[in-house]
Amino acid sequence: MTDGALLVDKPVGASSNAALQRAKRLLGAAKAGHAGTLDPLASGLLLVLFGEATKFAGPLLDADKEYVAGVKLGERTATGDAEGEVLERSPVDVSAESLRTVLARFRGEIEQIPPMHSALKHKGTPLYRLARRGEEVERAARRVRISALEVVEYDGGTAVLRVVCSKGTYIRVLAEDIGKALGCGAHLSALRRTGSGRFRVDDAATLEVLEAMTPAQRRARVLALPQLLQDLPRAELGLAEETRLRQGQALKISGLHAGLCAVVRPDGAVIGLGSADSEGGLRPLRLTRDHPSG
């Protein structure tokens, strides 16, 4: 059984689920998930999780993401990206200096209104379904964090931007808001995810490359459970403590920092995720089966 994660470079045009299913078949995995959806029009890093690794999607989803985004100035579209009908065209007279000045406004914590073309639900119905029917509903603004926003290229009409942001950030909304601030409108013309937490697309493989590999070569690319959680604080347990934790009992562990932590055995094997309080109490959150592979 495969327990771990595979770094896949998803192509444009494929859904995240379609890429996941292909990777799942290639690895012969019984259970798979991923840590962060990419729209079909986006390419780049998709963390595909197998077996016990699916239990740890939460902290991977929470990690900051990095993107390279194409922003077409002077055109607003119905969906905020290149897929939608062009609603308005405006002349573009934006210097590189003006662009950089406007980008500075969007760094740090900002508020975004989620787009109608999104999977968020309103009274049980996904917003994109309402949008396809021509309906629009009020959406509450969300606070997100833009850690980095810089110009990679600019030709006077399309800006290529590097963005590092918190989870839940809509890059298409960011593109639209930048266009509005510039006074000419804009939409997201291309998007590539280049990083998720410490994982990089440079270390990922395309599905075509994976298909050309031998089964042993594919398995060698799977990141083991300890690698997925190595950025978290660790709580190391002996056998007696592990048994109690698996029975649902809270433990008292000295030296723990409050918050999420990786719970491991002395040999580094992952027991699961735990939550520590300020007094050194540790309670189980998500635990692996007794003897995870990988």
C-alpha cells in the first residue's frame, strides 16, 4: 500500500481530479486526494496524496501558495479569467512604474470578495451554478494575506506577476482588483502554481513523464509521511504513550509548544497529528493506522 505524496505538474486543460485519478492509477493506490485544487485553466504544482497521507491534507492546504500569473490589462471578462466573455475593453496607458506603485497597495493583509464563478456555496448551491444562470448573490469579503507581489515581465498590455499568498486567495479577483485600481480593468490570462509551502513545481513531474517511468521509478518519487510533516513541531512518543493516544487519551508532554504538531515514534515513523495546549497537554487529531508504510 502506498502512503505518501507525489508532486505532479498539472497541465492546462485538465481538472485537478482528472490529474489525481491518473496519478492514482499509475501508483496503483487504493485511496488518493490532493492538497489544493487548481482550475483547469491553471497549470503547475498539485500535491497528490495517497493512503494515510490523505489524513494530513489540512496542514498542507493551509500552507502559503506561490503563483506566476498573467494579467491582461484593458479587458474585463465575465469570469475574471480568459475563459469568460469580454465585457468591456479600455485603453491601457500604464507605465511599469505606475504598475509597481499600484501593486504595493495589495501587499499585506487585504480583503477580497469571492467571485461568483467559484465553488463556494449559497444555500447549498455552488456559486458558479448561480452565475451560469445569470444570478448574482451578495458575498461576504474575506481577509487574505499577500506576502509577495512583484512584476516578472511587463510589455505595456500584459503583466506577469509573482504572487505568494495565503490559502483562500483568489488570484483572478486579485487581477481584477489590480485592473480596477489602474483604471483600465483586467482579467487573469494565465496562472501557474509554482510552490505550496516548501514544495516546488521544479521538483514535480508531468503525468506524461510519470507514465514513461517504471513502477519502481514512480514509487521512488513518492514523499514519505515524515517528509510531509517535517515543518511541524514534533512530539515523540514511546509505545505506552502511543497506545494511550490511540485510545483517545490526552497526554502530558513537557516542552511542547501550543498548536498543531506531528506525533512520531522514536524512529521518526509518523503516528499522526496532535494538538498541544499551553500547559503541555497533547490530544490526538488525525492518527495513522498502527503500521503505516512509506
